Amino acid sequence: MTIHPPTSPSGQPHPGKAPHREPPHLERQLSNRHIQLIAIGGAIGTGLFMGSGKTISAAGPSVIFVYMIIGFMLFFVMRAMGELLLSNLNYKSFSDFAADLLGPWAGFFTGWTYWFCWVITGIADVIAIAGYSRELWPSLPLWIPGLATVAILLLLNLATVKAFGETEFWFALIKIIAIAALIIVGLFMIFTGFQSEAGAAGFSNLWSHGGFFPNEFMGFVAGFQIAVFAFVGIELVGTTAAEAKNPERNLPKAINAIPIRVLLFYVGALIILMSVTPWTQFAAGHSPFIGMFSLAGLGAAATIVNLVVLSSAMSSANSGIYSTSRMVFGLAQEGDAPGIFSRLSTRKVPSNALFLSCVLLLSGVVLMYAGQDVGKAFEMVTTVSAVCFIFVWSIILASYLAFRRRRPHLHAASAFKMPGGIPVVWLIFAFFAFVLWALTTQPDTLAALLVTPAWFLVLGVAWAILRRRPAHLARFAVFQAELRADEAAAGRSKGAVNDRTPQKEQAPK
């Protein structure tokens, strides 16, 4: 959890606070367009470009429903996160409100698990980049693209947070253009009756090869194993709260756009892919995006899409470096990580935390050389990452339940309430239980699932040592005092506004 000076709704420190007592804090440099594109980049993960081939081969056309269901459930998780973050602008990430609402243990476990999630995801992205680089340059040693990726992203993130936002803006824009191009080319192939060895392109391919559920229920279940990873990072917009300009306006806009993005980028793209080529032609380890452009005879376009897939993995790794460095920075400020990681550079960037993240990403190169199988390595780390992200999403929901119980007045005053409320939270918990069960149905994902608890065992031991330290208890008390002060100040500010509002203009309750 992160300690920051109490702030006003505008994000500026409240007057009266001694400047020399303020800990180093991040600056609000991310504009609306940055937040919107970061949210899109988070919603379009590497799993869509690299993992969708395996998902389609396992589930067939029912994969459309897989992505729709996951996107539907995670939208409500993001709405819960949005309501909590906006209930007190001194919350800078979900580890903050987890610590405040569930207890300091929740901030510790959430912060470190989210850090671990993105390190693992970043490793998967380095593996993906190396794999696709090998397709473009077969003689290129695996360590070169891996090392180059980490070096480039480190330099970009060491500048300013605005540089990160700008980089992610263009990465996300490339992904949007690639998917839009795929949909346009695919529609042209469908409506012109394009012929290939697999037959004619047409929407009938969605149901004429065994129906929507060709592998029956268990095939449908298998789709969830891989598809969940495609959505990791959807909560990334929540980690930008501390550096977003006007979060009350920009965060709701980014979160509310999630359903449209899922329908367009996931469902729309997959419908086109399986209409142009029957689902039986897809295989694990091959990007359907590259395959479709190659099938259309657009060799240059296929190469370009390969570069787009590389940029998508770069985008995800870029997000990972950003989010892990901010999380470690917050943990260090609270005393849950070594103090060296709480230092900011002159550009207000947590440089030491950035170096830590980048060093750990290099383990992806080691993992590839240890296994010599890019596909298997990617599969293992993505499963571990998905399980850990489910834990983080569950903590967000548990925090929402505590918020409704402990702060009903803030929920009543919220302008960004989670639709469905408490019943929907329990529905999503049931869905997460279903996904975990789905991971037990295949030997490869089961092995990764069984390894994951070791991480929580390590965290449990670390917390048992840390939680009784007087310095840690004192810092948590300061953290809570700052949150209450900010909450009270926001309440006074809102009350003053209401007092100045003519009665006839007030909205009906």
C-alpha cells in the first residue's frame, strides 16, 4: 500500500500540510488520451495475438462466448475498483484500498502478488517477443531480442511517466489499427467469397464444422484456460490513479468503455477469423492474425502483422515494467519492501524499482534456454500469471464487500456505483471458482496451478515476520490517518458545494 500526502479532489496536496514532511510522491502527468489508450492496451493482451490459436483449436466457435463471458465478468470487477478508487482520492491503487478496508495483510499480499503477476507476465512477453523474432529472423539467438526489449523499455520508463503514457498510447494505437485492418480485410474476403484450400470464406464456417460447440462442454471449458490470460492487465487503469489528471472524469470513461472494446477487439476479430478459415485449421503456437493475412496473399501484410504482434508483446511488457515499479515503490514507502525502492529520480520516476523489474524480466531468456520450447514456457508462465491475477481481482471484490459494509455513506454518495452491487460480486466469485476448476482439467495447466501456492506460502512467512514490527505498525497508522483526513476534507468540500447550490437545482434523491 502506498502512503501519499493527503490530496484534494484535484490531486493537489491539501493546504496546511508541511512540505518538508511529505514523502516523495508521483506526479499527475497522464492525460485523458493516455488513460484511454492504456485501458485499451490493457484490454488487448498478448494472449489475443499469441494464445488465441490454441483457444480456438480447443473450444471451436464457442470461444466467442468464452471471451464474452470473461469480459462481462471483469467489467464488474473494474466497476467495483472504480467506485473504491474514487471514494477516496488518497487511494493510489487497489493495494491501498485493500489495506484500508481489509487490513494491512491485504495490502501486503495484494501489492506483492500484483508485482509478481506482472513480473511473470513480463517474462511471458519476453518469451513471446523472442519467439516471434525467431520467425522473422530464424538465425537470431534468443537472448538478443530479449535483452534488447528490456533495455529499450527501461530507457523509455526512466524518462517521465508522461513518456510511458506516450509510448503506451502508440503501442495501443498500433494494436487497434491491426485489429481494425484484420476485420476490414476479413469482411472483404467473406463478402467476395474468397476461396482457399480449406474452402470458401463465409459466416457459415462458424456453425458448419460441428456447430458452435464441436468439442462439447469440456472443449468449451478448455477455452477458459487460455482466454483468461488474454485479459490480464485490464485492471492496469487502476494503477494509473496516482498519476492521472482529473481521475474523477477519466477513470469512469476508461472503465465504461470496456464492454465495447471486448465486443470489437475480441469477439469481432474472432468471428472474422473463424469465418474466413474454419476453426479446424487453427493450431496452438501459431498466430491466427498472421495466418489470415498470409492466406489472403498479403505476404507483406503478414510480416507487418508479425511486427504488430511483437509491438503488442512490447506494450504488455512496458505495462508490466510500469506497474511493477509503481507497486514496489508503494510497498517500500509503507515499509513492506526495502527503503531503497521508495526513492524517486529527479523526473519523479521510481528508478530503483524500475531496475529491479527489468533485471527480473531477463529471467525469461534463461527460462527459454532451460526448456528450449517457447510454447511450453509461455503456457506455464501464463497459467501462473492468470491464477495470481484471479487472486488480485478477488481481493478487489472482497474490498468492495467490506466497503459496502463499513462505508455505506460513501457508497450512497458515489457517482460511479458498481451495477448489481453485492449479488453480482458473489456471481463473479462463483465464476472465478469455475475458472480455477477449468485449470485442473488439463495436465499442463494443472501443474502450473499446483506450483502457484508456493508464492503465497513465501508471502505468508514474510508477513508473519513483518507484521509485528513497530515501524511497520506506525507507518500503517499514519496511512490510515491520512486517508481519514482526506475523506473528511472531501466531505467538507462536497458539503460546501451543496450549501451553495440552490434548492430548486438539486437533483432528486
